[in-house]
Amino acid sequence: MIKEIFTGNILTKLMALVMAVALWLYAINRHTGDLTEVVKLTVSVPEGIAILEQSAEEISAHLRGPQNVIDTLEDMIKDQKIQARYTVQESPNMIEDQIKQTIFITRENLDLPTAVKLVSVYPDKVDILLGKLQQKKLKVNLQKKGEPAIGYTIANEFIFPGEVEVTGPLNALKEASSINTVSVNIGGITTEQNRTFPWRIEIDQKVIIKRGDKNISVPIVCKEDVRVWLQMVEQQDTRLFEKIKIKIIEPAEYPYEIKLQDEFANVRVKGPKLLLDKFNTEDIVLYIDVTSLKPPGPYKQPVKCILPKNIELVDKLPEVHLDIRETLHSSEIK
């Protein structure tokens, strides 16, 4: 009787077992989720050490676990509440200048819930270059963006203090002699800004050094800022005006005839660009004054000029030959 219980209907019992296992696997798969996300890698270093190079700042992690946990985990990774972290143990005293180190990424580097499994990670190792920190004084360069308003230019720049103390990797600071301020927008400024200086400007927290044919940015720390003065002036320009008519200044009822060898002259002037852009030949008066001459006779006289305020001559004006003769009346002509 007992034997029949265990051996009877074997096929039916086997099918029931298969269905039970299949149902169990279905239930497991239905409530298990997979997730592949990019996770930020944060490397912490002791005081006195800096990271000079890091082969990867993000890793791709393939995770598996209960679906409800995976759904929550996805949102936490996107909000950067879950990151990959590694802490460097080396002491600054153990580093003479710089040292390379390889980080192997494991589950211990990820703050994952217990129910979540780390299936794979790429890259699974990250190379870092560590450098010992030192302090150094560097010259300050003003970093500008934009252009002054049309017609204006920067005549001089003044920065105080001219040098600041920075803390950075020993290897990088050996090669660095200067550091930039943060970028200052000078777009559209005019001489009105002369009254608003000094500007207080922060120092950019990096230095640029040469590595072969590449420029590499190395992070540094500078707790100082600087004050900046810019001397704004109107931009100067020159213009050449050709064939300006030379006028004659003579006494009233002057009984002489005056003949110029050259009736026209060229004039080169300089002044503020904004003013010269509106300047034309009518604003220039060229003349020769004959009131002090004792005619008749030939003379060689300098050309004189009248210009608007703030406009000056660039080149010396020429001397002109002129002939002064008595005017012949019609009754004298035979």
C-alpha cells in the first residue's frame, strides 16, 4: 500500500513537480530586476596630497536585485545619492614627489543595499597619479573675455597684489610661474568704468602646465583674491583727407591778385575714433594769411589749419608758392 503511494501516478507527480519549479522560477524572475547605470567615482585623499591624474571619473555598474529595490536604486543613482568611493591611505610623508596607484573597483566601493548584487563593473580598475602638495608664490595674470565698447580701449592694467600664494602639487608648481584670475567680462565697458574701480576678482583654482605638446590643467588652492584697476581711454585713430581746398585770408578790398602754385593739400589727422568716424572734409579749414605780406612779389608761405577740438595734425603741412600781383583794371588794358 505504501509502495503504491510513492510509485503510483509517477507521470502526474512529475508534471506537478515541473510546474511547481517553473512557477517558482517565474515568481523569482518577475520580482527580480537588472539595472546598468553610470556611477560617479569619488577618490578622497589625505591633507597634503592631490590627485594629478585619474584615468576614469565614472564607472558603469551592472546591478541585480529585487525589482522594488532596483527601482529605488535607479533614482538614487541619478540623484548622485549613491556613488563609488575610494579613500587613499598613503601619508604625504611617504611621497617624495608623485606616485601612481591602481584602484580595483569592488562591491565594497559602492554603498549598495544588502539585497543588491554587483554583477559587473567597467572599468574594474582605475589608475590615479598622486602628488605631494607645496606652497608657492605665483604672478597674477588678468583673464578677460569680451571687448570694450566700440571706440574705447584699455590703456593700462593694475593688479594688487601682483603675486598670490597657492597650494598645489609639488611637481606642477615647479614648472608654474603665474596663475590666472577667473575670467572677467569687459564687454561694452567705457571710460565710465574708471570711476567704479577697483574690482575685486577671485583667483582661478588651477594652473596650466606643459606636458609634451599638451597643456594640462592642475587643480590648486588659493584663498586670496585681488583688486583690479583698468585705465579705460577713448581709442585713437588716424585719417587721411585728400585735396582739401586752401583758402586765402586777405585784407578787405585787397588790390592784388593772388595765384597759388598748389590750390589743394592733403591732411592727416588723429583723434578719438568715435569723433573721426563722424569727421569729414568740411570740418577742416586750410588757409594762408597774406595780410602781413608786402606785395607785389613771389612768396613761399606755410599752410595753416583750423581743426575741431580734440583733433590734431599728424604730419606737418606743406609750404606753398604764391605770386601776388597788382590787379589790372579794364581801363589799363589796351
